[in-house]
Amino acid sequence: MAARGRCPGCGSAALVEDAHYAQQQLVCAACGCVLAEGLLTTTYAEEEHLREVAYSQSTGQKEQLSRCLQQGIRRVQDLCKVLQLPRVFEETAVSYFQRAVQHPSFHLVSLEKKELLGGCCVFVTCRQHNWPVTMGTICSLLYAKQELFASVYLSLQKELELSVPALSLADLVKTHLNSFRLFQHAADVPAPFVEDKEKMVTRTMQIVELASETWLVTGRHPVPIVTAAAFLSWQSLQPAARLTCTFARFCKLAGVDLPPPAHLRLKELLEILLRMASQLAWLRVFNVDKKTVVKHIGDLLQHRIFLLKKAFCLEDREEQCAAAPGEDSPGEVCPGSPPAAQGAVQEDGCPSEGKRQREGGPRPLLPPCLINPRKRLRTAAPSASDSAITGDEPISDSEIEQYLRGPAEIRAFRKAKAWP
């Protein structure tokens, strides 16, 4: 069968493909010169152009990997280059991806989850090396949903038994603020809104630590809290020019997304700051509200520990007195109670219910889920047909236990039965 080209030895164009055993050979029909042999395999680059190469020129290492694995490794490497990760991180992430693809748990998952495996491997590697990268950053690069990414990440961590340390809050604050565009002069950012990065990071860290001490961080997504703390710190550094700026405009100027729970976290932080401001002596003469308390954040953070004890320990003392009402006489009041509590003494000793219901009164330092619990759904009232007794109702375990007798009851029952 004729082929293209000429023989380099004699210049003849009579080239034929001759099958010698299982190998295809390109032979010159005029002089017998073998022009090509050993076409056993091809590379992926050559397959894209539909060309064959000799086995000596092929990459045998890549031939052992499937095309899906090759694409996944390339995706992991590209993601590491975008994040500017060191070479060691890239090698670790690739090894994790190869283990995950070969694991039976990921063989039958959807294609969308398989595409997220590479991002999860990069995220695990960054966490293990204490590299501050958030899950939201990886999801934005992969155009993936955070819920789906989180499920794949947890499955990867469980199946491969990977030890992933938690990212510290300080590293998260620094990483999140690095994406802000308020630290350099720009055409769309007014001059009074530009702030020094180090000052803002320091002030934001102090507010986030305050939120952590007041149960605002526990069990919650950290990004909305960090965003709200950054907004308060940014306003407090130059309050005269920034108090009129809204939270949404701040996020737009900074070039970051405004998470939906961020408004609630901002409201909770302002409530904590207002309670602390009510205990600061030189602020009692002013009418401090949610707008003006931002001006005094520096003073409140400076005396944070003292103000927290002062603002939230009054109610704790009342609860301690209410827990032991027998120790105090009905006419006595609890030591350390405020004057309003001393004038509202009842017969049971040291009351705290009325004070707890009054708006603005001292309250215990509790998690927000206990202070503002979610409303329970009301069950529908049973109808007349449902409340009718038919005798076929199931008997609960607690009701069955009422019919079970002990050894003494059994003996007494037998004596009663034997009585004539």
C-alpha cells in the first residue's frame, strides 16, 4: 500500500507499509530500507493531531494514566498556578487527586463532583501547610456552589483519612482583607475612604476577638462576621467622613461580596458595643446609639475585658441569688444588684425575671441562639375523630413500664390472688 514521502536512501517514492509480525513498518520498495518501525503507541499530543509516533518517542509514563486523570491533574496544576502556590503544594495536591480518583468511593459520583475533587485537594493542601485560603476563593475560581464543594471536601477528608487543621481566625482576617480595594488610591474610591492596611487589619482583629468572646463566632460562618468587623473598623478609623457610608456601598467599594447574614452579624456587634458603652463613665453623658457608638470603638476595645465583665456580670449575680433563695430572707436584696433591682424585691428573694424582660437591662452573656431562639412551628389541633379512643392506639414505652411490677409487687399480688 503506497504511502507519502520519499526514501532518504535512494530517493524513490515507492514506499509501502509492511506488517512484520504485529508491528507496522514503512519500507522502501526499491532498496528495502526500513523508514519507520515500532509504531506501538502514541502520545496524547500526537493523538490530537491524528499522527503516530514510535514507541521510543512516546511518553510511557503518561500512557499509563487515563485521559480523565490527565485532565484532572492539569486542572489541579492550573489552580495552583493561579493561587501562586509553591511547587511542593502542587505535588502534594496532585498526589491527593490521584489517590482520590483511584478510590472506589469516587468512581460512581457525578461528573460535577469529580471536577471539584481537584479543588478540594488543593484546599486540603493549603490547610495542611497553614496557607490562608478560604473555601469561597476556591469556589469562585471553579464556579462551583459552596454547598456542593463542602460535601465533596468532607467526603475526601473522610475517605482518604486526611488530617486537616482548622484555619485560625487571624489568618482568615488577613486573607479576607487582602482582597479589599480600599488600601490604594483608585478612580472609583474617594480619597477619604482609602485606609492604611495595617491599621485596618489590627482594628478588625480586635473586633473579631470581641465577637469571639461574646459567642458571636461559635458555630457560624466566619466570613460574614469578618466582613461586618471590617466595616466597623473602617468606619471607626475616620468616623467623620465614613459614618454616612452604608454597609452595601462599603462592600461595593471594597470589591467583595456582601454575605446575606452579614447584616445580622453587624446588628449583633453593635448591640454588644452599646452595652459596653453604657458602662463607660465618660460616655454616660452622651446619647450613644448605633450610629455614634462607632466613634468610640477605640476606647471600648481598649477597656474590653473590664467593660464586658461590667456589662454582663450583673445579671449573673442575680441568677446566683435566685438559685439559692433559702439563704436570703424575703426582705433582703442581692449584693451587687443595681438600684432598680433593689426596688423591685418580691417575696421570693432576688428577682430577675422582670429585669430580664425590660429592654436595655443587663442580661447574661449567652449565645444568640439562646437569647433569640427560633420560633417553634405550632402543631395543628387534633380533630374530634383523631381524639376519639378506639382501643387500637399504640402504647408508649413509658406507659408499659407502669404495668411492669417488681419482685415485691409480684409477691404481694400472688398473696392477694391466693386469698379466699
